[in-house]
Amino acid sequence: MIENANALSATASLAPEKPTFQLYGMPWYYFAIFSLAVLAATFLGKLPSGMIGAFPLMIVIGAVFNLVGEKTPFINTFLGGGAIVIIFGSAGLVTAGLLPQASIDTMTVFMKGGGFLDFYIAALITGSIMGMNRQLLIKAAFRYLPVIIGGVALSLSLCGLIGWLTGYGAKEAIFFVSIPIMGGGMGAGAVPLSKIFGEGLGTDPAKMLSIMVPAVALGNALAIVMGGLLNKLGKVRRSLSGDGQLMLLGDATATAEVDMDNALQADRDKIDLVKMGTGLMIATAFFAFGALLNLVFPVIHGYAWMILSVALVKVSGLINPKMEICCYQWFQFVMKNLTGVLLVGIGVAYTSLPEVAAAFSGQYLLLVSVTVFGAIIGAAVVGRLVGFFPIESAITGGLCMANMGGTGDVAVLSAAKRMELMPFAQISSRIGGAFMLILSSIILQFFA
């Protein structure tokens, strides 16, 4: 009996423990305790102004709303999941008066006057470009980039035409609907675009962002649906589809060049705190360099100069690969830990729910639709001309430009059943999004 009891005890001790639900990287009950402390300090007016007053509340709000978005059916599949819920949920807290005004003011100053938005974008641009395969980046510029340009050109043209015909305004349709949809998502697209347009047009970026946010969300939803429909079209018209293969001629090197060298990849994934600090320095230095170039050549925005500078350094091989790893690791840290914070800031400081509601109309939905359809057709036609399968071109060069960045890429490729195209989708989200910022700076000079 004793031996049996010991055996049962030993077996029980070897049984795997049930995993504890995690929230913001910790067991939920730890998160709950820390959150209660933050909320108590917030509503008792004990949180100071500045970064230390903004960060804890924004982390709590972002983590909770992200959980809601990722677990809610339809929203997590078609509307961008946590990102959309964080933005609109945070804006809703402000509109409903559920947050102390002092906390709202602190978060607003942190986002606008404190420069957190610039800080995030500098890490995003520098790390995402430095983290790409150099040969793939070079190849994309000569063969894949025309596909992106084809989708963007037809998308903007159709949206502007419909905007003019319906009385919405060609310039307004292009700037506030089409460009934000094609701009690479929220943090890397709509937000910096609102700053670029705000400075160039002399208007409040917050007001423009309130118009852009629903366009980005609706464009993302439509892109996911169209991904599934293009997959079905490929089964009917076999000549249009490569079943997940982009190149018409089956260029084996195209797929091989997509993956980074295994040794370099292992080095990238080996987290080093000192490297992260180095990445912080490099990212902010590139931001400063972009600002200096903007001072000399104000026609192009500082963000665009930063993108061009980072891409040139990457392609030319002027920077040590170890420094590229530093930028990538810093970017990963910021993206994984501070994206929710950024989205809360967007909701609080840049998103007005009454203005968002006022933007919705049948006319607005039509402009969103023609933007996505233009991206599909333009990318498919140019893709065919450069030797790609039209459906794969439409998905990667069209829909992955019209969705919400990385999460949108996963959703679109999943709906299209072509996850193997992820590297090309990432080019659309990273390089394509950067291209849109540069293009916007140039276009703005003709309309401002």
C-alpha cells in the first residue's frame, strides 16, 4: 500500500502543471495586483506628470483592451484585433469621462510634447529596415517594388477620381482615405502620416487621424475578406495562381534569398541588453540625421529622410552587421512592449469618437472599397508584367499594403492560405509603408 501511495505521489509530481494565464508577460493575478495599485494612484491623483505618470496607466489600459480585442470573434479576425480595440477603447474612456482629466493631460503631453511618438517611430523604421535581408532588399527595389507602385498608383487614382465625382474631394480622398490605407498600418502609417500632413497643411494632426483611423480599420477588414476571395478565384482560374509561389518561372533563388543566414539569425535572436542600448543610440541618431536633412531640404519630411538614410546605409553595407543586430533587437523590444502604450496614446491624444462617427457614410465606405480594389488590380497587372503570378502579386503587393501591417499580413495570408508568402508581405509592410511616407511628403508639395 505504501509503495503504491509513493508511486501515485511520484506520478502526480511528474504531471505537467496547468499553465497560468498570462497578461503582459506575467501571471494574471500579479498583473491584477499591480494594476489595482496603478488605478488607485490614478484616481486618487497621486501619479505625477511626465513619463512615470503616463507609462503605468497606458500599460494597464493597453494590456486589458488588447486582450479583449484578441479574444473577441470577428474583431480578432477581420478588424485588426487588439490594435483597434485599444485605440477606440481608449478614446471611448476619454469621451465617456471615465478617466481623470489630469491623467488625460499627462498622456496627451507624453504623446505630443514628450516626443514618445517620434521615439517609437525611430525604433520602428531603423530596426525593421536593418533587420531585413540585404540581398532581398536590393532585389525588391528592382523587381518587387514596381508591383507595390502599381497597386499604389491605381489605388490613389481611383480613390481620387471617386472622391471628385462624389463631391468628397479628390485631395481629401487621397490624403485622408487612400494614403492611410496603403501606408503600412497604424503606428508606422496613419500616425506619422497625420503628423506629415498636419505640418504640411497647417491643420491639427489629431483631427486628421480621427478620419484616417476608421479608413485603416475598414481597409484592413476588406483586405482580409478579399484575401479569401482571391484564393477561391485562384482555384477557378488556375492560370492566375501560383498556389503560393510568386515567380512565374519558379525562380528558386527568390525563395532562398528571403531567409536570413542561419548564423546571423541565431545571433539576432540572442538577446543582449547592451546591444539594445546601442540600437537605441543608432535609432535616435538616424532620427536626428533625418531632422538635419529636413532642415536643409524641407520639401521632404524628416521621417522620409530617415527612411532613405537607413535604407542607403543598409543596402551599401556601410554599417557593421553587428550594429544592424543592435537596431533589430531594440526595435523588437519597443514593438513587443510599447506598441500597446503607443496605441493607448493614439486613442487618448489623437482620436475623437464624435469625429470618427461623423466621418462614416456610404461615400466614405465607397472610397475605402475602391482603394482596396485599386491595390488588387494595379499590383496584379504590374506583377504579371514583371513575371509574377497575378493573384500572388495582388495578395502581397496589393492587400498586404492595404492591411494593418504585421498583424494584417498574418490575417490576409491566412485567409488566402498562402502563409509562405510572408517574407514578401513583410516587404510590403516595411518598405512599402516607408515608400508611402516618402511619396506623401512629395505629393504634399503639389497640394499644400
